Amino acid sequence: MTSKLEPVQEQLNDSFTFYREIREQIIDGNTEKIKETIKEIEEQLNSGVEFSSDKRFFMLSTVAKHFQKVSNYDKAGNYGRQAIRLSKKVSTEFIEVIIDTYLDYASLEREYGQLSNARMELAKLLAFLDTIDYKEPYAYGVIFSNLGKIALDEENMESGLTQLEKSLNYFKKAVSETHPIISSSIKTLSDAYIQVEHYHKAVELYQELLENYREAKHKVAEARTMLRLGEIHFYIDLKEARKIITNAIKLMSEIYKGNHLDIANAILMLAEIDENMSNFPRAINYYKQALQQLTHFYDETHFLVVYVYSKIGTISIKTFKLNQAKEYLEKGLDLSTQFPKIRMQFLYALGKIYSDEKAYDEAFEVFKEFLQRLEQDGRKKSIAYGNTLQAIAFNYLEQELMEEALVYYRNALGIYESLSNCKEEMGLTYIRLAYCYENIEDKDHQQAESNYEKGFKIIEKSRNQELLEEALAGIIDFFTRNENAKKRRLYEDKFVKLQSQKNKA
């Protein structure tokens, strides 16, 4: 069989053209198409045939690039290291491929968590470029961008920011202010600024980019940059964020003349802003608009669509629009099978609605699934688990099924007692347990009194006056019913004292 590489061996210049074409195929992801060619290059590398340093370097670098693309770490690392060792003997005519080889190998080391190795290779590359007095700013931009990302991976924010700032400055010397690499670099750098709460620096970067897009009349890029500015203002000023995003939507409406994902995302941002500002009716309105947009591009089982159903449903509960809440939550629950975490929100919210409607069987079914999912996630000892047990217990209480309620309250108490941050819940559960002991068929007044007083002592230490008033009312009623005047007066005095403090405040 005639080798595809035979013509390549005849003329060196042709070989470089050939390998560059192979590298382009790798970059484009056409790895299956060139698999046999890579195999032949490998065979030649391992055949013992002598090649010039330049040609062998090209061969090594190319197969390393291929194996990195197909996630064969061992071969990519082996060939990459060989190529780098040989690179100092390679003509500087091929400096771009030398730089690319170092970058590929550093990227490989970073991908597999060898951050110090990756950083070391990039430092060697910088030193090598310094020895040949290489001045191309774009290459330095890429190198410092990689160094910055490695530093961020290592949680060295100061170094990461410094390297990313250098990278951006180099790119600005190499390309126009509206080149895609500029916006990409600004995104990485601004994300790092946000992480360290340097929000105004992130705003400055995007404000400058926005002006450049406006000057170049890049309307789509201008609108998307406005959205990014709006996102950053989430951390600074929600009213300003809303103003910026509203203006972006106006611009996008002029550009797209209809439905568009950019518009849908912008409306979602407005909804989140109003939700954060507790403007719930307006938030619901925006979520509905976003839902209308999103269903033009996604089917109903897409995560964003399901997410919006959950938002409309849960916020509707806050605005006491329970029929609307139930409609969106039930619809969303049917669509949420693929999204376990968001399904939990539907289940718990619907459990509350069904409980309010006294649809206790339906409430029990959704609460039961909610508990099962918590168990599957290893979250049985959690406030959410305890609160759900308590919600089920309360439904039994409402139906005067005291024995069943008692079991669930005991289980809830066991959860709370294993946690350190739920004293109020624990106190309330003791009081509900007390009520159950007082009203079960075999009444246990001693247990009832003990639990009332335990619950009150816990709640008394909290700052929740509303809960404290509820506890006092319950315990006063108990001692009134059981004709214990001494203890009744004790708690009545506490109640009077509480009211007096409340009036003074």
C-alpha cells in the first residue's frame, strides 16, 4: 500500500504545509477523518528513521495535538514533552508552532490538575521568547491569559488578576478593540474582579467595551454588553441594573423585530431584579413574558422553562394567588422529572398548597416524595427533612389524628435535636408534641406539661417575639384548662412583661 506520507518525504516545504493542514483538521475537530494519517505519522516516528529537527518537531507536535483532542493524556503528554525538548533546535521560522506546542502542553497539564507543571512550562516559554527577542503581542496575550487562569485555579486571586490584566493589555496592542478575543478576555477578567468584589473595575471594563461597540456600530454586541453591565450592577445597584437592562431590551427589540433568546434572557434578568426587590407582582409578570419567549425556542421540558414555572408558582404563593401558584406548580412538577433539585421546590410548595386546601392525601404524597429525595441525597438529618415531618404532623393534627401526628412530631424533634441551628423549630415541636399528648386517647398530662415547658424555655431564648407570644398563649391555655393557677399566673406575668417590652420598643 502506498503511504499517504510518501510525497511529504520528498520536499521539506511540502511536509510543513501538510502538517499545518493536519493541525487545522485537529482544531476543527475532524479527528476521525485523520485518524489513519496520525497512525502513519506515529509509525514513522517510532521507525528509527532519521528526520531533521524541524520535521520531527512538526510530527511530534501534531500527534500530541491530536491525542490531546481525543483525550488520550498519556500519548499527548509523551509526544508533547518530546516536542518541547526538541523545540530549542527548531528554526525560529516556525516560532508560532513552537508557541502553540508549549500552550497545548500547558493546557494538558492544567486539564489534569498539574497546575505547577503548567505554570512552569509557560514560564519556560516566556524565557525562550525573551532569548530570541520575540515581540508579537498576541502570543504574549495568550500566554499571560493562561497564566492568569492557572493562578485563579490555585485561588491566587492577586496573581490571577495581574496576569489577566497583562494579557488584556497585550491583546489590545495586537487587535482592534472590538475583536472577539478582547470581549473574551474582559469576560474572564471581570468574572475575577466580581469574585473579589471589585465590581466597579468590572463595570469600567465593560463600559469601555460598550463605547467601542457603539462607535463601530456593532448593535448586537452593544446590546449584549449592556446586558453584561446589567448583570454586574446586580451586585451594586438593582435600580441601575433594571434601567440598563430595560434599555438593552429596547435596543434588541429594534434589532431582532420579534422573539429572540437574548430578549428572553434579558426579561428573565428583569424578573430576578424585581424578585430581589420584593416587587413580586411585577416579577411574576416578567417571568410570564420570559416563559412566552422561551417556549418559542425550547420544548417544555427544557431546564429554563421548568425553572420559570417554579418561579411563577413559588412567587404566586407569596402574593396569595394560590390558584395561579397551584396551576404553575402542578404543570412544572409534571415537566421536572429530569431536574431533581428543582423538582424538590415543586414538591414542597405543592405540599403547602394542598395542606392549605385541606387536600391532605395529595399533600402527603408530595411530602413523601420530597422526604425520599432528601434521603437519596443523604440529607435526612437536615432542617428541610425536619420541617417536612412537622408539616405532615400538622396535617394529621388538623384532622384530629393525634396518634399519627405524635409519631411525626417525635421524628421531627429527633432531627432537630441532631442539629445545632434550629432552636425555634425544636421549641415549636415540643409545644405541638405537648398538645398531642394532651389530646391523645390515653391522655398524658405529665408529658404534655413537660413538653410545653421545655418548648417554652427554648423559644424564650430566641428573639422571635411572635413565636414567643404563640408559645405563651398555648401554655397559659394549658394551665387554665388543667386548673393550675400557680403556673398559669407565672406565665401570665411573663406575657404581661413581654407586652410591656413590646410597647416600649
